[in-house]
Amino acid sequence: MTSRLEFWQGNIASAEGALAAGCRFFGGYPITPSTEIAEHMAAKLPKRGGVFIQMEDELASIASVIGASWTGARAMTATSGPGFSLMMENIGYAAMTETPCVIVNVQRGGPSTGQPTMAAQGDMMQCRFGSHGDYAIIALCPASVQEMYDLTAKAFNLADKYRVPVFLMTDEVIGHMRERIIVPDAVEHTGRPAFVPGTLPFKPGANLVPGFPEFGKGYGTHVTGLTHDERGYPCATNPGLHASLVKRLVDKIELATQDLADFDVVNPDAEQVFIAYGAPVRTVQQVIHDHPDRKIGFLRVRTVWPFPAHALALFKNARRFIVPELNLGQIAREIERHTKVPVTSVPKLGGELHTPGELYAAWEAGA
């Protein structure tokens, strides 16, 4: 396999990663700081035989993505916090109907309109729990322009394999920065689980995931957000059926946590360990670079949901986990659920990254 070198903005890299992965439908609505993704897809998709539609709002955007996915297309949208909030009802519908799709959220400061041009990580719990009911999803967090490309492409494979919405939870810093990137000639393409004619459309197969019957292929498939049986028929008053269905929607993701896990471990014998995802990863890396004489542990997480709790045990000497986030400590609270090691949250609001000095001071306070 050959490759080429490019100098791209993060949002452009995400769009190019989607195109390389075979995305052929984009339904979206412009919103800062994600608009460059839509603009790039509008220019490029028609040349690849795909379809770009600017919808009237974000709720319609995710609805169009769900419809396109059921025709067999790899489909995506991109947005930021306010648009993400509008999408939540249909994200729940996609989880219930097991619709594979990719949603890029270039996070900015909130609540409400907040800081349209500044970075944040305030939507991390919303992507996991934002829609009503119990379900599970997958969320990836890039920390470089290269990863904007690579993880967007990976998101489509995961969406197809598990028949689930997959989120690329990036932020304004990564979305708007420009870096060198190595672009491969091709990316891995994993298809959806095959539907076997004559079987029931929502009967789980391998890994608790049903085969996917595309619209237009002659299969009689009923798709509903109501509690449904394996035929897809509504059966909303059966307590046992509802419990079984929802448990499967959760288990097909949560039981695959170790397979989905994507993280790096630095200095596993360290006593003080940073845990970071997204843009703060870069500041932690700078701290480690600036202090080679100090044993600074680092768990760098790419797949945040489902959270790879088993990775915490790799730091056997840890006596403190330090979690810098561009929010008030959302994933820090998740980490606290899985460990007896004290967790120090290092929150930052306002749209700017932590400085290396701020993070080193947090580490040194426990040295």
C-alpha cells in the first residue's frame, strides 16, 4: 500500500476519511465549528457518485442519514453542541432500530449558543446518555489531524459491524488545526452483517447483532422505534420482550468493550497517571516531553465509550489518576466508578487548552 503526504485542517481530514471509507450520503446543516466538513462533502460527494443534502435543521439531518443508511449507504452528518441536542430524539431511534451511521460532533463551549468558535468537551455524557431510555453507543476521540482521518474511517466500520450510531467526538482545537497527515491509498472496509433471506430481520446473530436487510432488495422489513419482536413488529406492552431487546442493545456494545478498546499506555509503573482524550492529550504529551526525568504515567484514550475500565488496572502502582478535560469533569466521574485509586479532576472552561505548566503543577502537587 502506498500513501501520500498532505497538510490538512482537521475537519477536512474527517471528511476525507469518510470519503475513503465509502461514505456516499451526507445530510447536514452548517454550524460552527463543524461547517468545513459539510462544505467539503458538498464539493466532493457528487464527484464520487454520492449525495449531499443540506437539510432545514439538524433534526431533519439525522433523519435523512437514518433513511439513507437503510438503503445500504454509508451515511454521516456533522454538527456541534446545539445541533447535537436537536438530533437526540432520532439518535435514540437509530439505537432502537440498530441503524449504522456516523455522527461527528466538533464540540464547542455551551450550554445553549455558548462559544461558537472555542473548544470544549462538554458533550461527552450527552453522546452516551442524551437520548431517553437505556442503550449503548460507541464514541471515538481524536487528538490529531491524522486521527481525524483515521478514526472517521474506523467509525464507519464499527457502525456497520455493530449496527449502532458511532460518534466522532472531537473539538474545535482538533477540528480547526492544520497538520501534516499521511493519507493511505485505501482504508479497511468492513461490511454490515449479512442478512440471510428467510430469517427474521431482528433476530440476533454473531455478537448479538442481526443481519442487515437493505431497503430495495426485496425483503419485507418493518422498522419501528417501538419495542419490537424479531420480525420488527411492534410489541410495546410485553415487559419481558422489552427487557430482552434493550438488554441486547446494551450488551452488544458493552460486552465488546475489550475488542473496541483503543488506548496507549505510557510509564505503566508510574504512581501518578494522567488520563486524557481529545485535545488535552496534546498538552499531556508536552508535559511528558518537557520532563523526561520524571516518571509521568499516561493513559491516552481514543475509544471513550464504551469506557475501557480494564485499562486502569495496567497501572499497578498508581496512587492517583489526574484527568484534564475541557469540561467540569465528565469522564473523571466515569473513571471514579471503576477504580479505588483517587481521581483528581483538572477541569478547564472558557475555550482554551490547559497549559503544560498547569498540568505539570497538578502532577507535582502529588509528587
